[in-house]
Amino acid sequence: MPIPAAGPLGDYPRTSVPGPLPGPAASLPGEEKLLLLSGETFWTTAAAPAAGIRSLVLSDGPHGIRRARSETEAGIGDSLPATCFPAECLAACSWDPELLALLGTATAREAAAARVDVVLGPGLNIKRTPLCGRNFEYFSEDPLLAGLLGAAWIRAVQAVGVGACPKHFAANNQEAERMRIDAAVDERTLREIYLRAFETVVRSARPWTLMAAYNKVNGIHAAENAWLLDTVLRGEWGFDGLVMSDWGAVTDRAAALAAGLDLVMPASNGLGTAELQAGLDAGTISRDMVDTSVARLVQLGAHTAGPVREPVDPAAHHQLARRAAAESMVLLKNDGGILPFSPDLRLAVVGELARTPRYQGAGSSQVTPTQVSIPLDVLAERTAAAVFAPGYRLDGTPDEALVAEAETAAAAADAVVFFLGLPEDRESEGFDRLDLGLPASQLDTLRAVQAANPWTVVVLFNGGAVETEWSERVPAVLEAWLPGQACGEAVADVLLGDVNPSGKLAETFPHRIEDTPAFGNYPGEAGTVRYGEGLLVGYRWYDARAVAPAYCFGHGLSYTSFAYSSLTVRTTDSEAGPLLTVELTVTNAGARAGAEVVQVYSGAPAPASGTAPRQLRAFSKVFLEAGASDTVLFTLPLTALARYDTAAHHWVTDAGECRIDVGSSSRDIRLTGTVELPGAGSTGERHPLTLNSTVSEWLADPQGRQLLGGMGGAGAGDAGPSGLAGALAMMGSLPLRRLARFPGSPLTPEVLAGLEQALASGR
């Protein structure tokens, strides 16, 4: 169905209802049921002990548990110690669902030990603009990558008996005006880009909860949007869990319940309960709706009643954080093979971020770590001689003495490791960045150090893409993102070659903000942000516009090299439907073991469909010893190549020749093949012709072409100028009915009536 405009609550019947309330819960007084549907405190739900309904504990946790010491306060900066794992911006660069599953299991075990029932994560929002201050909490600009990584994490969390809560549903792609901005986005773009990761996790990982976002989507608050929460989420995707609000996202509690939102968080000082009662009195909501939401809360309590509680080994989890960070870091550049460094080199370590690392994002996801390894300390321990110069102040205040000290240290060293990055006050939840630049004081010091010693390697700490013009003057760059509490060890592991880097960018690095997809359509005006770039988000935009990025999606270097060969692409039939099979051989052509992320992209068989020139369809991380080869096989349903047809309201695949690209990044394509797609997707239906269909649509349809050809005698249906069809083709965008108004048109009212009758009869 089309996305509805705002309308009366009664316009949206609920499509899915769980079974009746269990006995004790069914007998609860109506007012007590209403109380259950709002938080009791900042982090807990209400309880009804007489009915066997316990209070549930919720915790932030996209990259580690943030169990607030006080349940009545937000507790940012005051939480129980927990492992701070790499932020999603780094973990996504692993392109490794198995690694995400390990992180999910460890997170869930710490949650269970802390008596947390639901972990609020993962963040699945798409990185529409690199300026979004919360991009560090999200996986990617690509919905397939985000969805598969998120699903692996969710399955692992819930296998322990702790609930996961994917967020923020939906189109929450900026912090600017996040509480009230209206995301104006067309339905195809919504479904193919901004909803797709959520659909993937709902269908494949079955999360027990889901969080509705702050913002509006096409005029309706996400937490009160029945098209999102009921028609799509429950009706189409089959979600059977509990939907909760983001903290403070609801403006009308009765409207939210009617739309399908079960639980409002946090406690609302009784306002939510009063609004529900008013809705019942006014008839805008029903007792059945209340019972349905209470049943979902009871179901969540049953899911989380018996988690696997095992002793947590903080040291083991720290080592997992170290492994995850090292395996995810992206080697952006390594001219002349300067990395890895020999531990015998005399290193100058420059940059305050080496001594005071930024290892996690700011805001609600901020974890109190069990320990933090400092890059400077680890490099000093693991190299023969390392001298340190802070080089700059984190507050950005210029300091010529610090610059001079850094120059001196760099000139006396064999090589320099320069730590560069964004301080916490430049990106955080709650506000967006103003630009893509790094602090000027840091860049000034970098220029001075690089002039003193050309063998300068940069390590980046940042939560989102930054401008990298400065990287043209240094031989190597390691993108460490926000690596978590094991940042020092992980950085040293990669710089010194104990770990061969295998991370790949999950987002594009532009040369400048003016090159980015949302530029000109962000941050919006008058309360609305228009998603004018449509489907062309991330690398799709750069490819469609032929804009060269600084570092492309999927890019990442290794200390070894990989060769691709023997590509075969074919379609096969199966009981589940037609399949696309892509098979190739990957060889480690270097002298050391390493891992390569093999990426499969498809080209659009029908350019007129508006699809991007290249879209990620599958990927696999392959570990190979030096000189070893492996066959990599991808099998995916042809429906994975589908696009959403807004006129027909279903997914379709376009018939024709489809290009399949396989490579090491979105722009490093090693092999290309083609396959003929049968088209028509899951239904095989064409848009029904009417007299309001255009001339081109009539000519593209076999029946329509035959009917028009029959009007002009022999050969009239030919494409050439001798036939009527050829003549009409010059007016392809004109609706057929309107063509009848032109002087001399053969489409008289009688002819139109005959065509309409022929369509109705199927002739």
C-alpha cells in the first residue's frame, strides 16, 4: 500500500495480535494494565507481582553494556564497569558476521551477569551523511552489510537469553533536530535503503524487541506511525515482538498504542497512563489493543526469564575486544610497504591522542571500561626505543612549543607514528558535525612533523568519515576508528605486523562535503529534511555521478596480496525458487597469511528503473595461508536482486542481462560476468495497461503493442517509421488518452473505447 498521510487513528487496523493474555495477567484491573505500558523508572519496566509480571531491566549496549548505577537517572558517565568493545563504525569494517556473533555473545553474557534483560542495540540506521554525529553507532552506508552484521549480533545475544533491540526505526539519519525532524523520503528509497537492514534482522534473526525512532517519517512520528509499525513491520515482515519507544520519542501515547507501539520509555510521570485512559474513554484505542501490548510484554519477560549466567572473564573479553579491533582496522594507504614496522626501529610517537586515546563515542553508548590500553604505553613496551611528543592540545588551542618539540622528536627518529583524530566535542550523540575537517592544530603539527621526517605513518581515531587531503603527503594511514578499550594493543598489533590488517571500509570517504549524496538536502528546513538523493546513498551516489571518492566503499589494504580467477556466474532452479550462483577462486599471492573480503556487486539490467550502477549483493571474508587458494561460492535467490515497484506495491526483478562484478572494493573490480535474468520477480505481473498509461508503456507491453499495431494495417506494429508504433514512439511520455486530443489523431473516442474493451477482455 502507499505510504499514508496523517489521518484519524481509526484508519489503521492492526494486522497482528498475539494470543490471549495468560490467566493471572488477564485478571489484572484495567488501570494496572495501563501502568505496565510505560517505564517504571529510567531503565526498568513496571511490574505486576500478583500476575507474575516482573520488572525488566534495559541497558544501552551497542558496543558494551552501560548498566547505570541508578535506575532513576540516565547515568551517562556513571555506569557499572563493562568491556568496551569496538564501536560499530569499526566492527562493521571487519565484514565478518562470525566476529560480530562473538561480540554479541560476550555482550550478552555481561548483560546477564549484570541482570540486564534487554540490550538496546544494534544501531541499524544508514549513514546518509558523514556529518551525522552518531554515525559511530551505526554499521554502514549499505543496508545489506548493516543487516547481515546486525543479524549475526542479534542471534548471538538472544541465544544467551538476553533480548536485543535493533534501533532506531526508521530514517533516523541525523542528530540535527532529531526529536522532531520530518524525513521526507519516497517509498522505494525507504524500502530499499532505510528499511532494508531492519527487514533483514526481523526476518532472519527475529529480535524480541525493536525501538521506534524520535523523528517523523513522511509527516508522522515514527513512534506513532502505523504504516511503519504495523503495516510493514508486523504485517509484511511478521515481527512478533515488542516495540518500544526511544527515550522521550512519544508525543501522543494513545496514538502510539493505536499505531502498534507497546512500551513507552522511560517513566512518564503518569502522563502516558493518563493519555491511554483518555484514549479508551474517547474510543480511539480499545481494551484489546491494551491486552495485545501487555501480552507482548509478558512474552518478552518469558524470553528473558532464564538467561545463561556464567562467570564473566574480563581478561578474556578484553582479548576479544583486542582481536575484534585489530581485525577490523582499515589500512587505507601503505606506499612502499612502509608497514609493518620492525620493533627495532627508533619510533617517535606524536600526538596527544596516543596518550589520551579516543576509543569510544560520546552519549548514551558510553561504557565504563574494565581497563584501557594506551597506544603510547604499548608501543614503548614493544619497540626498542620510542620517544613521545604530544604535538597538540586536544582542545585545539595552538601551541608552538608543542609543535617544535614534535619536530625535534621526528627528526631524530627512524620513523614517526602520528595519532590524528576527532576529539569528543567534535562528534557525539545529540549534535551533528559542522564539517569533515580534522582540528587545524593537529594538521599543522602533522605538516611540520612530516617535513621533518617523511617516514610518518598516521593512525586515525574518529567515529565518521573525515577529509583526507593531508594523506597525500604521508606514506601510510591506518584507520583505527573508535577501537574500544584494547585500542593500544590492537593498534600496535597492526603497526608491528602481529596482525595482518583485513578491514574494509563500510562507508565512503569523500574528498569534500560538497561531493556527498545529501549535500543540498541536509539538514533540512522548516522542520523537514528531503531525501532528494533517493536511492543514491553512499557508493551508489559516487558511482552514478562518476565522482571519485578519496577512499571508496569496501577499500582496505593488506600486508599480502590476493589474486582472483575462474569466475562463473549462472542461474539455477531450486524448490525455493531460482538462484544466482557466483563462483571464483581467490589466491593469496603474497608471502604471509591474511584475509580478504570478496565482494559481489550487481549492475542494473534496466537503467530506466533508477537503480544504482552497482549494488553490493554478497560478501565473504576468506582466510588464506601464503600461497594458498580457495574456491569461494555464493548462492543467493534471484529475489536478492529485486527492486521495489511502487506502482505494483511489490518487489520485482528486471528481465535482461545483468552484470556481476567481483572485487576487493566497490572500485577495485577484479572479475566481471553476466547472467540473463528471467525478470518479473516473485509475481511475474506487469503493470496493468489503462488509457492513462503512456505511449511508451503501451509499446513496451506485448498486448498493448499488438493492439496499437492492429490499428495501422500491415506493419503498423513495427518499430520503424513506417508503422504507427514508430510514429507514436516520438511521443512516448504522453498518456494514450491525451493523445486522442491532438488534431488528426487516429485515437477517436470510439477507438479508445475499443482499446479499453480489448484490455478488459484480455484480447
